[in-house]
Amino acid sequence: MGLQTLLNTLSAYPRWLVILAGCLVGALALWIISKLIKWALWLTIITLLAGGLIFAGWTLFH
């Protein structure tokens, strides 16, 4: 689907509705990205803590 086809399709709707839908989609995308970054940060922190504890236990007993 080309850009011209998309613009022709969107021109059938009121301009304010297209802008509102675009803002909502953008806000949803930012929210999803922020949640993914949050989960990645927690996963990194937990992995580092677990790795550090395992390494500390290994060096303690060897």
C-alpha cells in the first residue's frame, strides 16, 4: 500500500479524527516501549545479582 493510497483513504475521515487516532497510537507505542525497557532493566538487575551471588558462593567454597 503506497503513501498516496494511504492519504486517499485517510482523507475520507475528519482531520481531527486522524490526528486523534495518530496521537493515541503514538502514546500506546511509547507506553509499550517504556514497559519493555522497564522489564529489560529488571531482568538485567536480577541477572547481575544472581550472577554475583553465585560467583561469591563459588569463590567462598573453593
